Amino acid sequence: MFNNMTKEIPEAVNFINYENQKNNYNVNVEVGSSYYHDNDQVLSYGKSCHIDLVLAADNDGDKSKSQKRHSFFEALLRKRLKLSKKAILSNDKKTKFWIVYAPFDVLCDAAEDLKLHLPTVQNDIKVNLWYSKTLKKLWAYWNRYDPFIIKNSHFNKTKTYFADIFDKSRLNEFYNGNHKDKLFTQTDRSRIVFHILETTSWCSNYQIKHGLSYLMHENVFTDCYPVHDGPISKGDIRQVLSTRKKLYIEWGSFKQIFKYQPVDAIKDYFGVKVAFYFDWLGFYTLFLIPVSFLGILCCLYGGLSIMWFEPTKDICSLKNSSQFYMCPLCDKDCNYFYLNETCLYAQLTHVFDNDATPMLSLFMSLWSVLYLEYWKRRQHILSYKWHSMNFYEEETLRPEYCEAAVRKHVNPVTKAIEPFISKKEYLFKVCGELSVVLLFMCLVIAATVGVIVYRGAVFILLAHSNSKLLVACSASVISLIIINILRNLYKWIAKKLTDWENPRTKSDFEKSFTVKMFWFQFCNTYSSVFYVGFFKNSYFVGWPGDRKYFMNENIRLEGCSEQGCFLELSIQLVVLMGGQQLVRNIPEFVMPYLKKKYNSWKHLTHGRDVPIFEEDYQLYRIEKHIELFLYEEYEEVVLQYGFVTMFIAAFPLAPLIALFTNLIEIRIDAKKLITQFRRPIAMLEKGIGVWYNILVTVTAFSVMVNGCVIALTSEFIPRTVYKYKYSNSSLIGYLDWSLASYNVSNFKEHEKPVQNPQYPICRFAGFHESVSPYGFNKIHWEIWAVRFAFVFIFQSVVSGTSRLLAWFIPDKPTSLCLKIRRQQHLAKEAEKLYKIKIRKQIFGIDVLKDDVSENGFATVI
């Protein structure tokens, strides 16, 4: 018995024995794929024992909780699970632990209930396509010298196997079926045991029919988790490295930042759901490489073309300065200025807004479609490889749903009586949620208006030639701060709303929270960007003699410069993309680390040898709602994807920033998951779930936004109209053509600058009449007609091409289709031969030659 245990706890169950060790020395005992280490005791069950899961609870002496645990343990005994004989007290006596272990027969029965697909024979499909011979040598050469492969990796290249639904009576037909300790992986075991705990009925009351979810909801248990399979401390000199240590070396290290991820090893250790996230992130990062290269070329072309680009040369020229004597950008405090004073601003704008930008935007729109189509193929390949393609699990009802349900009905599928909430009540809650969501969207708009007022006020205070850059940078930082404040506030409210909505199952809870939270965050993140890109034009800001004011004549809406808002939009994107990574990643990594140190100090485990399950308990808990623990990771990357796809025309370097931040993000998330968090319950998934539908929606929306950025924010359309209608295919004279004239004597008293004008006429950007009231002229409406036509044509061409690409690229590659058909054929052959053997055993019937497969033996999967 443990020395740190004071007395026996009556709710414990007697299956695993503890052997006293008199000598005080460190002992490492292999527990399944884990290590149990303690300085006093050895845990044993026969020769070896798996720790499939660990149940933890507060040692608060609550008798009602003890009684519930006792009833639950008795129910688990009837399910033939094995538990630690006594509750194991933590070092500080505040927490109790129970080790849960499932014998092989229990695992087999549960695997049959889950219809778990397990590997059988090795995949023997080889597809020789028409281009295989051409690329074979090139591909072999690349694999030999691929710089992104980790040399001398601890993880061997995994083989692919056919799979079949597990059947205990056909045990020998499955891969490792003759080895009880190897048939089920540790992730399989933890998932199976967790399923048993979730579906164990321990009370006759239908409202609390299933055990673990309700008990954790009532804080009877504080957590349920699988243990890590070993420490990662630098002082560990064990010759056989644990999988956790191997992942830490090859996946969680920044030294491997440019190497491929060991995705199969991630799947084997953390489960399919986690592996899908990291593979999706890696696939997206890989796809960013070509578009990042094109973005760099676009900016290089813009920087070089400054030397021969006529409008920029005219702006920076010192000649004819009186011709470009500009009107003040604000009232009273701003002075007249010469356009050549904005030379730097014009040159920086042209780096991003040049003739190559529309082509890059068009390519990006098609790139996003290709990315989604190829990820869909990749998703099918991985779900087949990881045997989750045909995965289906009947979910249990959430305990919160059962508690709130006052009615019950017969489930039409299972014919069982279960709690039921009417559609009328559900719709009432959805309407209530929508009102709260709309309220917070109004709050986002109010915050954006606040930033607009800040822009106008600060621009007046900093009224000089470079004030635009200062205002744009400071306003972007303020927007970043507001976005994160509102995000954290709304995240808390969204959880409360989803709890109030009370979805039926955990997957419903995940979908509801994800959709609700993401689309609010979509509005929260992009509102300031849309304002700069589309609403800072003359319609909303006005022009000399007809300025638009906010509330009174003291605060005027800040407008764009003579070169438009393109550079401001680029600055906004840089600050939001780069700043968001810093704001999120630093707390995400630092907080779990500090929590781990605090727990180690609080529970008196620092510097002591403690059991591995107690050591893991001091790590950061994944999430109260375990189904949401990857939400923030997905949200962060999908919002970044929106920046890259929607605003590539405004900032061609966005893919490059996304590429480098994703390389860092992968390693930060990996290190965090390995070192700072408890090991999650392994979950099966067919893909990235609802996030794929969100990506499809963002991609469709990005096509329209890209077209609008080129048409409305960029100078591409006015330059094109001038070049092909008002000039001989050149931009000579474009600057003078694009500026309107204003008589300075028409300034109102509250608008008139303090400085006396040097010329009777000043210029301002836009196409206006030359006499009061300076309304829009004919050219203005021509350009807007072309802009709308461009958006329509751009949208039509990209959408049509996208559909053609989606039709041309099959969802499943040819090799995968053949593997699936081969697997189905072998499954039928195996089942047929198995039935023949059963008939022979029962009736003594000889096996007919026609009933045997063409190979003459049982070819099973």
C-alpha cells in the first residue's frame, strides 16, 4: 500500500493489488505503453498492466459523491473492467485517482459494439498511371535527396493495411490478432474504455442513464484522461525512448521547423482527430509556398516598375509643382501641400498596387479552389488509411440535455425512451441566441466607429505629410486590441449561449458553438479591414466643399490620400495578421506552462518522484468541453486563411507572412500538446468536420471580396479606362486627369485653413465637376460602370473555372477507389470462407472447391 495513503476508502473496488516495497528507490514499471514511476510502490497486475485511463476526483469527503462513485464502480465491474483496489491519494492528499484497465475480452466485445475497423493484411494495390513511368525516376531521386525529410528518424515509414470490421470469432484474420498486447493500440484502448465509461448505465433513472458524462458534470469526477507514455525531461537517460520523447525531438522542436511532420505517429499517439488538424495545417502551409513566391514576384515587379511608372514619376517630380497644389486633407488645422511631398507614400502604394496585382488575385481565387479540392482528396486518403472512413458512432445524450428535458419520447431509431426537448422550445432559444449575436455585432460596429473617430481626431492633431502612415499604424494596433478583447468576451458568452441552447449531443454542441463563435469572430476581425477597403471613399467622407462630419463640425471622417486607401489597407492587414499570431501564441504557450508550474508547487510534487498519472494531472486540462479543445487552433488558421484569400489583392505578401507564422504555429502547438497538456482521449474523425464547410464558404466569399478590392480600392480600373479610352495606351497625363480642381474661395468659414493659399486653385482626388457644387462628372460614372462590370465578370469567370476544376478533379483518386474495391472484395471472400468453415464445423460438410478463393487459401483482410 502507498505510504502517502492514510486509510482505505470504502468506495474502492478490488482488482489490482499493490505490493509493498521496503527499499526506498526509484522503480520504473512498464504499464502498457506508459511508465509508472514512484519511489515506494510498484503497481502490478499479473506480469504487466495497462493504464488505459485514469479517473480523478477531489478528496473532499462528500458522501453523496462517494456513493455515486460506488454505484458507478459496481456498474463497471459488471462490464468486467478492472480498477485499482483502492483510491490512490495524491502527494498533497487533495486528489484521488483510480486506474482503469480493460482485459482483452472486454476490449474485443466493445470493439465489436463500436464496429471498429482494424487492419488485416498489407495493402497490395499498385496503380500504374500514364505518367507513372515518367515521374518514377524523378520521384525516386527527390525522395532520396528530399531536404524536408528527417534523416535517421525514430519513426519508421508506416505500411498501409486493408481493414475490416472487428469480429472476435475471426481474431486470427486481423493483423497482430495472435498478439493480445499488440492488436489494440493504446489510442484504441483509451477510446474503447472511454466509450464503456460513457455508456455504462449506473442508475435506473432515464435522465441519468449514462455514467461518466453526468458524473463529471456533477463534479463527482474532475477528469478522465489517458497517461503519457513517459517523461520528456532532459535528464532522462532511458535507452528506449518513449513515443512522447520521440515526438518531442522530431515534431515539437523548432530545429525541425522545415521538416515534414510525423503525422502517422501523431495519429498513433493522440488519435485521428488531432492528427487531422496537424495534417490539414501542414497541407495548407505547403500550398502557401507557390502563392508566396508569386506574391514576392508581384511586389518585386511593383518596386522595379516605379522607375518607369508614369503616375509615380509625376508625383515625385519637382516640375510643375503648382499644377499639383493640393487641397487640405482636414479643416482649419491642415495646410495646403504639394503632391510631391507624398512621394514615399505613392511609391509604397505602387509596390502593392501594380499591374501584376489583378493577375495574382485571379490566381489566388483559383488556388483556393484547388486547395480545397486537393484537401478533400487528402482527407479521403487519410480517413481510409486510418480506418475512419466508415466510422459511425451512436452518441449518447449530453447530461445537461437530459436534466433540462421535462418530456420524453420514443427514439424512432433505437425505439428507446429518452429525454426530449420540443422544437418550439429549441426555436425559442435559437431566436434568443440570434438577438444576443446581433447585439454583439452592433458592439463590433460601435467599436469600429470608435476607431473611425480616433482616426479623424488623431489625423487633425498630426496634420503633416506622413500623418496618414502614423494614423494607419496606430489605428491598426488599437483595432487589434479591441478585436481580442471582444473575442474573449464573446467566447465566454458563446459558451453560455450554447449551454443555454443545450444541444442534444456533443457533436451538436461542437457545431453550434463553432458556427456561432466563428461568424462573430469573422465580423469582429474583418470589420475594420472592410471599412478601410470599401467605406473610406468620397461617398462616405465627402470632398472639399461637401465634407461629411461625425456628430458635429469638430470631428470629420478621415478620408484616403490622393493615392487611395491601398497602403492603409496593407498596413491594417500586416498589423492584424502578425499581431494576432503574437497575441494568441504567447498566452497559449505561456499560460499552460505557468499553470503546470503552479500545480507542481500547489500539489507538492516539485522535485519529487510521483506516479505518471499524478504528474500528468498537474498538466493543463485540455478543455472542460473536450470536443472544443481544437476550436481555437482551427479558428486562428481559418481567419488567417480569410486574410490570405480575400485580401491578396491589397497585400500580396500575406501568403508569405502566413507561411512563416504557420511554420512556427505547428511547432508551438506540437510542443504545447506534448509538454503542457494532459493527453486527450483519442477520437476518430472522418476529416476536419464543420471547418471544411466554413472553408468552402470563406472561399466563395473571398472571390467577391477580391474582385471588389481590385475594382473599388485599387487604381487598376481608373488607370485601365484612361489607358484605353482617353490615351494612346499609355499613362502619361493620368495623374492630372484623375485629380479634380477646387476654387479655394469656395471654402466655408469652418473649413478654411489658417494658412493663406499660394494659388487660387487646389486639386483633390476624384472625378468631379470644376464648378460649385463640384458634383461627380461623367467620367466618374463611366468608371463605376466599368467597376461593376469587372466585379461581375471576375466573379463569373472565377466561379465558372472553379466549378470546372472541381468537376475535373475527382474527390477520390483512382488508387484509393481501387483500394476500397479491393478491400470490399477481400472482405466478402473472408466472410464467405468463414461461413463455410462454420457450416463444416456444425454439420460436417466438406468445403467445396468452388467456395475457396482463387488463391486456394483464405485471403482475408
